[in-house]
Amino acid sequence: MEELPKIEVQSAYVVNGVTNKSAKVGTTTEIDPTTMAKPTVESTEWYNLQGARIDAPAAGTIAIRRDRMSDGTVKATKAIIR
């Protein structure tokens, strides 16, 4: 396996024209992207362009699809229903 990069964080702020910096704090990342599970869609809701929730979009309309993912995030997209 290749060497993982080291990630460091440092805060900096300016007071009366003087820049102050903290010590760098960091660690080597140990997150392996090949083992991370991609979130899946848990539920889907549809909305019309006025923001009212609808059961299903009708053909020939534009609707907003809101997907709630397994990791808790929400993804919203506009769709043209054909």
C-alpha cells in the first residue's frame, strides 16, 4: 500500500496588525476509500416548483426530487419528467 499523506491543521489570526499562528497539529490519514461504503437512498420525496409535496410527478412537468441518504445527508435535484 502506498504511503498515506499527512494532514496538518494550523490556525492563524491577526490582532492589531500582528499575525499569530498556532502550532501545526496533524496525523496521517488512515481512511481507506476502498473500504468506505457509499450512501444509499433511504427515501425519496417529490415536490412541485411551488414547494408543495406531491405523491408522484406528472409527465411533462418539472419536479424537485429529495433523497434522504443512509448517512443522513439529503440530496435535492430538479428533474424534467418525460
